Amino acid sequence: MLLPGQTLSLTIDRLSRQGEGVAQADGLPVFVPFALPGEQVNARITQTSPRYAQAQVVETLHASPERQTPPCVHFTRCGGCQLQHLPGVMYRALKEDMLRSAIMRAGYDESALRPLVDVGPASRRRVELAVRVRKGEVSLGFHEARSHGVIPLAMCPVMEPALFALVSRLQEALNGLKKPSVITSLALTLADNGIDAETTLAAPLKEADRARLAQLSAEPALLRLTMLLPDGERMTLFEKTAPVIALGSASVELPPGAFLQASRAGQAALTDAVLRHLSVARRIVDLYAGCGTYSLPLATQGHAVHAFEGHPDMVTALHNAARREGWENRVSAHVRDLFRQPLSSRELQSFDGAVINPPRNGALPQTEALAQGRITRIVMVSCNPATFARDAAALHAAGYLLEEAIPVDQFHWSTHLELVAAFRR
């Protein structure tokens, strides 16, 4: 029987779907992070259950010749990346297999799977950094793997360079506060014209600390700094100009906390698939529309789009962008909580095309309503293969064919995967 703390000599047989090495011991699979097939390791058991065990490498006895040198000095400690040691062919196969498995769980065969779209390093334009204060010193960075600790970043090959260039200045500013511990995280978004920043607070900041943070307005790249208060309200410390993003031919002024795809190249790949598969649709419904990530490119191509989104500020941003383009008769934007009140099959009957981009927990009630309707073409964008498989199964049961499924690796070197899938009936 395997016990926590026990050290074993293991031979890694394969990779799990999450990129962990898998060995066999005492009749159980043992999952070993950062180990590759063919490697022999001494590993300490960290967790056991009746069906599997987790272990941590203590010593590598024989390393795989395919092992890559990680590009980041924080790798294995930082919780942001899990796969920097994988060779390119193995990495691509792992990511593609994540979507292949989801497709098959939904009831489809793998013929619709396309090759991985890899956006590459230095591409993340949206990050959330954790804040931790110990002995009066502020650490600003990513959480350690399997820990609440925070690693101050000496480097980050994932972030766009413009974001990383601001991190040390932000940490310096937080260290200058009298009570920085009330700040739990700091989110950064790289817009087309500069950087948008938002702090999340566990308690209100004192006036003196607000004034100190407001001095960050002197940073040329920083356009706006807002605070997300414990009651969910937002306070703007300064806004030199609104952060702007181009979507199709329209320019959108991003409200604080707005959703944006994590990378420029990832958004471009997703948008291309949406436009291709909805090119013949006349009236399109955009569900979980955000600020118009797909509505505005579709409108640029001349489509009539009805957009639904639960966050009023993002709906306003979408409406204003469409109005500036003179698209009042082409784009309509509506506030609606699609979790609590999905559009019914009757409300959907006037549309012949749909794009749906739900959050990580998916949108099963809305997908079931789509499946019961008459829409002939549906494009689903998802950041979670598991909930995609569940939701896509509803379309499969309703007779939809899966034309294409594209894995988009905009969370480079992590176990997360974005995807876009096109269905037709």
C-alpha cells in the first residue's frame, strides 16, 4: 500500500492528459509532475487515494533525451506554467489530444480535429498577479505551484514584454503603501493604446495609500488604474484616456474589468473561424458577447447581429462602438444574464447563425435551447474542454454535425486550452 512520504523508484510510462508523467506502483497509477515518458526517477508520494497517487520527483536517475531546457528560471516553482519541459512534438500532441478527447466524449469522431494553433511565448496581454506581504515586504507575481505563496518575477517569457516591463514599478509602488496587505491581486490588460490596471481589495484603502497609488499616473504606459472594492463596486483612481481595442473595423473603449481574449493571435484565430463558419448566415445571435469580440467583426463583414451579455458596462461599450460606426441598424446589444435566463428556442427561431462564448463553467441551459431551435450554424468558443464536451453533447443529441474543431494554445506552456468548434444542421 502506498503511503504519503514514501519514496519509490519509478519508470514513467506515459503522459496524462494534463501533462504529468504517469508510472505504475502497487497496482495504481502514480502521477508525477514534470516527468517525461522513459525517465527513471526517485519520487516521494504526496497524496494517495483508492484509485491513484500523486508524487514529487526527488531525484532524476535517467532523464529523457527529449527533455527541453525550460526557458524560465521560475519553472516548477511558479504555478503559471506546467509544460516548459516538453519537446515541441510531444507538446503539440498533448494539446491536440485534450480536444480530441473532448470531441469524442461529446459523441463525435475525431475527423473534425484540426492542428494546434500555437500563439507562442511573450503573447499574454492579460494577466492577474497575486500580492503577498511578508515581514513588510510585498511580493507581486504568480502563485507558487500548489501553494498560496507568491513568486516575485525575475522574468516571465509568457507575458507580452510591455506588461512585464511595468511589474517592477508596480511592486515598488505597493511597497510604498502603509498597508499593502489589503490588496490581494493586480490585473493588467494590454490594450492597443496602453495598459489598463485594476487592484482587488480585501478592505478599503486608506486615503493616503490611494493617493500614493494615484502617483502611478506618471507611468507613460499606464492609462487607467481602478480598484475593485470588497462590495463589488469599482473606484477609478485615475484615467488618462480610455483603453481601446480594435474589433473588426470598430474601436471599443474597454470598461474596467472587461473580458478580453488572453492574446492577440489567439483572438485572431478564434475570430477567423467564427467569420468563416458564419459567412452565409443572415441574422446572427451572439451569446456571452462581451464587448463585441465577435459581434463587431461580424458587423464589419455586413452581418446583422443581436448580442446578449450579462455585464451592463460591456453592453454599453459594444453599443457605443457600433454607434460610432453607424451600425445602429446592424448591431443590437442587450443586457441579459444567460445563466439565469437563457434565450428560449422560441426567441432564437428568427436566427440562422449563432456564436456562443461562455465562461469556464460552460452554458448547458443555453446550449440546450440552441439545440431545440432551428439555427443551422453554431460556432462555440470555449476555454474549458470538459464543459465544452458536456455542452457539445447536447448539440450531438439534436443532430448537429461537427464540421471543425480547432485547438488554440493561447495559454502557452500551461495545461489550459482554448478552442473553437463549428456545428451545422
